[in-house]
Amino acid sequence: MSKDPNKQAKKPSKKNKSIVSLLLILMIGAIFPGITLLVVGGMIPTAVVWLMDRTRGKLTTITAGSMNALALSFLLIQLFDNGQTLQAAIKILSNPVYWFFLLAVSGFGWFVAQTMPVFIVGVITARDKNRLNKIRTRQQMLVEEWGEGITEVPNEKKPQ
Amino acid sequence: MADQTAAKQAAPAGKNERISVCGGRYEVFLGNPLPHFSSPGTRAYAAQGTRGHGSALALIVENGEFPRFEILGNAVNINSPYVCKFLEYDVVYWADIGQHVPVLIYERPGGPRLMEKLTDDRPPLNSEVHFRQLLESMSDGIRDIYLAGTNHGRINPTNLFTRDASSATVQIGDYIATAPCKYQHPAYCTIELAMSHPLSRGPASASDDIYAIGVTLMHMIFGKLPMVNMAVEDIIKAKIEKGSLMALSGGLRIPSAYSEILRGLLADDVSQRWALDDIAYWLGGRRMGSKPGAQNGKAQRAFEIGGASYNNVRLLAHAMTKHPDAAAKSIEDGSLDRWLRRSLGNEDLAGAVAEAVASAASTQRGGSPAERAVTRTTITMDPSGPIRFRDISSMPQGLGALLVDTLAQGKSPRNIADFIAAQFILHWGNSQNLVGEYASIMQTYEGQRMLLDRPQPGFGIERVAYELSPGTPCLSPMVVSAFPLTLKSMMVALEAYASTVEAGDTRSDPIDRHIAAFILSRHRRMNDRVFPMLAAGTNAGQKALATLTVLAEMQRKYHTEPLPHLAEWVARMLAPSMDRFHNKILRERVTRDINKLAKRGDISGMLSVMDDGSTQKKDDEGYNAAHKEWLILEKAARELTTNTEVRDKALLRQGRQVTAFVAALLGIIAVVITAFIKMV
């Protein structure tokens, strides 16, 4: 069934979405200026990764961003302890230790995003290889017990 | 009847050496040969019954001779004072001959032969009393043989034994030891038999024996028979041209007292020849009178063939078979037809010949069209004569003996095969006056023709030989020296041969064409469907299984004793047959069992192991399951080994997704914990 063209036309465009998001942030920023500043400022490493990320679905950004958010949550606690003011947020953002912390955790996220899939692939490949060996061993046992005749593949060439 | 399977070993002949035969009922004295009782194809030795049978005569049949075993059942029932009493037979190893030979045990004749040689002269028989005694004893003897269901075929003075010195009463000698009529002198043969090859004269008819009685009487009356010194062709020519009576007398005057009976006994026309009852009437004093024999028409002008001229149609037919090319030409160019119509004046015969030539063309097999035309023409011209084709000149019932001799000598049976394939006997039967009388033999040969058409082991020319000559031993080179007449004795002989076969010996398989044909001819209920698999070139495994099936049936039915050598030979052959079992462990177990049974000589047991249906079914099921499993594994293996690059990319992406998911989860948990802390 084809989609209703009118409905499709009513869907908000990407540009509109960004404007709405910006307005939402500005509104929240107006209500919670300290938190907003700290979050926007603290998520800069994620933004950088987002700009560099060429993977489909921005999976590296999600990983690094999650780690960035994890680190930011500690800063937010600091902010809450200092009264959630804009000054407190500026003070935290001005502290290079905190920046180092943010960048280190985000970098770790980026590192994990780069190495973990390769590791997983390696593990799975090794597991498959082991499985293939077991299959071949079992096949060899079957051939030894029942003869080459069982390797006849119907209507197909025998695999090399 | 003696069990001939228990072949004995005769030690080299010493003076007092004796061997026990026929289950110990007779002893043959090797050091006491009786050459004056020997006949062509046999050696006579003194023998004695161990249970009071008195003095007996053992006829040792020479190598290459095939006794008429099919009539032994009839012969043993003959209890006539005028026929040498046949007692028993056996097959024994004869050291001088170097192989097993048949031994026929007879009661020893009371006196010597009437004549040692047919060419000898003897005093003429002048006494009418003696003449009557001689005639009566011979005709009574022939009657007794006839009543027992057979005929003699070799009545002549060398095969008649005087009973006592005072009378001319005789005893008729052996007629079993060799092929029927084989050693009958052509002078004593009717024209038809004289024209036939000695081996293929077939069993004599009562009428043929009566003719031989007539010749014997004439020989005795004159004390000599000039014809015995003549060549066969001259004998035939003289008998046809002059008639047997005149030809045999050789110009000598026949005493008037005997002229009537001799004319009756020596009539060339079978329908005019006296029967045994006529002889009895004559001896009783009734005068029969003899009708003159139907003379073959004499042509006004002679027909020339092979450089000789012939006025007589029967002689011409005989000559045509000697010169087949010229005969074929005369048929083709119509000169024979013209001669038959114009010179002989026999339109019917000319028409019959034309039909015969046409029928020769319609038959597709058995020699060239010209050869077939000549043979069919000569059958039509001389229907009572033998069938003549290439080097064969055979009465229909004599072809079996000729074929057996041909095969036994290792000669090519091609001519005989063509002879049967060309359906000459069908034409011969249809050419007779009383076709119905020959329906049985025509049917027999049609059956043989069909056997000949099947080239597989168990059929073909070998089978035809055993079917036509039921008393023939198995002629396989592996067993022929044991002269096996029965399937049981054949199995014993095969076991003995198998003991000489080493592993890797490829001289022969246990069942060659002769053995296969012998089995099928002797065991009618044998399943012949396995026999084609015995052919050369068949898959070795199938051949071995077919061999095992046949030999197991033989052992089960005819020889229950162990046959270890034969079994081990078959076990060796069975190696390729083990492929029928897929499972290696099962195969090893079956091989072990087969070898164990082979050592015990249990061929039937070996077949049971090889042919066990439930084992086979389980093995097949296991094989199918293994095959299915292998395919599933192969599919899985292929999935693991194909498109690795794509798979790796997909895996990488999946890894990233998992990593992102876990990281996001940690992030959310951290935010939630932060919020929670703050709220608390």
C-alpha cells in the first residue's frame, strides 16, 4: 500500500527539526542556564567526534558521546553542589582538570568504539574457525565410516 | 545305479591289481585286460561281482568318448538272453589314461565275437537252422532293447558274441559306451546313416537296426562282405544306384531261401522295410513277400556338377553338398530347376525346390543366402537323407553328439551354431511325409535356436550341447578330467580344481560358460536371472555375488559337504562386493565372517551373510542418515567459509552496534544515577 502523499508532506524536515531543537535548547537554557552551559560545553568532544565520524548510524559518536555523557554526569553533580548557577558552570568549564577528565573519558569512548568491534570480530572469527574444524573432523569421520559416497551432493558439483 | 560321484583312484596296473567300483559291488582286475572283448572306443578288463554276480566285463571308455548315459536307465532293465546284460557303471580315475573315465560293467559274454574284423573272411553260413538261430537271436535281442525304450545302432558281426559253440545263437554286444552309431561300419548303415557324419547319425531307429541285421545275415551267408573294403562315398553311390540288396551282395547270388527276408530287411525305403513282427512271421513260416522299393526317378539327361554327371536326384543332392559353390550357381541360374522339370520330369519337386530357395532367402541368419539355399534345396531333393551344411552332414537327432565332440576337442562350433540358426531342421521336418512325427524334434530345435540367441553364460552353444545331449559330462576345462555327469560330481571336481587356485590366479572364474550351461541344463529350477552377471566384463562385485549365489544354491541342493577351497576362492573374489556395505565397521565384520565361513567351506552360509536383508537395510538407513548429516555439515561449512569479507564487515558493524549500545547504556545509567543522587 502506498503512503499518503499528504501525510508525507506534513513530516517535519531535517532543517525544521534542528530549528525546533535549537529553540528547545534556548528555552531550557533560559530556564536552567548553568546546566545548559555545562552540558553544551561539556559535550563539545562529542560534537567533534560527530563531525569526524563517517560510520553509518554514527556509532562511534554514540559510543564516545555516551562516555562523554558519563564524564559529564560527574561535572553535573559538581554543578548541582555549587548551586546550578551560570557562574558555577563557567567555573567548572574553566577548570583544565575537568576538561582533561572530559576529554580523557570521551577519548576512551572513542578508543573503545575503534577497538572493541575489531576484537569482537576476532573472537567470532576464531569461534567460526573452531566450528569449521569440528565440522570437517566430523565429516571426515563420516566419510571414513560410510565411504566417499556420502559426499555426493545432489545435482551439484562436489565441493573442492 | 552306481553313484559315480565317488570317483576312485586306480593305482597303476599291476598283475594282481584290482580296483573296487560301483560302491564296492564290483572289482576290476587291472592286470587282466580282455582285448577280445574290447570294442571301438573302449578297453575291456576282467571284472568280478563282490556279491556273487560272477564273472563280469568292465568296459573302460577311452578319453574323448561320451557314453549314452541317457539310456542307462533303459539298458539296466533289459534282461534278455540275446543281449549282453548291462549291470552298472561308475566313473573312476584311470592312471593309464590320466583322468577319470566311465566304466561300464557287463555280464561277460558266453563266447567269442562272431568276427574279429569285418574285413576278415569266414566260412559261409550254410545251415538254415543256424541262419534261423542267428536271425531269431538278433531280432529277439533288438526287440528286447526296443521294448526297454531304446535302440542299438551298432549291430554287426564284430559286436555279436556266440553263446555256445553248438548253435549260431548270439548275444548283442555293447551299445552304450560311445555315441550312437559312431562306430557302425557304413556298409551296415542305411543310405541315410551312411551319408551322415559318423558322430551325427543320431540314435538308430528300430528300422536301422533291422537293416543292420539284414547286412549281418548277408555277411554270414557269404562269409564275407565285399562292401566293407569300399570307401564310404562308393558305398553310398552303390547303395543308391543299385539298391542295398544288390550293392551288398556284390554280384554274389543270394540263396533263394534267404532272398525274401534279405529283400525285406534291406529295403532302402523305410516304409517297405520289414519290422520285427515281420521277422517273427517269417520265422514262423509265413511267407511275407517283399514289395519292390520305390525307385528314385532317373533323369533322361544327366546333370553335371563338380566334374561328374548324375542321373539320380538323391546322388545329385549328395554331390551338390560336396560342391556348394557350383550348386549355388546352378540354383541361381535356373539350370537345376530346368533339369528337375525337363530331364527328371518332376514338376512337384521343382516347385518344392523353388519354395525352399525362397525360404532360404527369407531366413536372415545361419550362413550366406547361397549356403542356405543349397542346404534347403538338398533337403527338399533328398528329404530322408541327412542335413548337409558346410562340413556338417547330420541327422537331426545326431547334431548333439557332433556338437559335444566339437566342444570337447576345442574346435569352433560356429558351423553348428549357424546350422541351428538357419532353421534347417524346421525345413527338414516340413519336408517329411509325416510332419507330425517330427513336431517334437522341430520344437526342440526351435528352443535351442532361442538359447543360441542369448550370448550370456548359461546359454549359447554350450547350453545347446547339454540340452541336446543330456548324458554329456560337464566339459569345462576345470572339471572335464573328472568326467562329472551330475551337478554333485561337478561340485566335487570344482572343489578339487579350486585347491590348485592360488590367490591372484586369474586363469578362470569358478563358473565358466560350460559350468553355467551345465548347471542350467541340469537344474531346471535354478534362477537364471543371475547368470548374465557371470559374463566377462561385468562389474567384479556383481560377478562375485552372482558366482556366490549360484554356487551356494549348488551346495545347498546338491553337495551339502564343506567346500573349503572353492569357498576361499569365492571369498577372494568377493572383495569388490564388500562395497555393497557402506559402513566400514560392518564391512570389516562381514569380511571377517565371510573368511571364517570360507575356511569352513560353507558357501551357503557366505551367501546368507552377504545377502542378509535386515543388515543391508540397516546399513542403507545408516548410510542415508550419514549422507544427510554430511550435507547439513557441508552447508554449515560453506556458510562459514564463503563471503568472509562481507561477513567480517557485517560482524564489524555488529561489533560497533554492540559497543555503542553498551556505551549508551553506561551513559544513561550514569545520568540516571546523577539525577538520583541529586534528588536524594
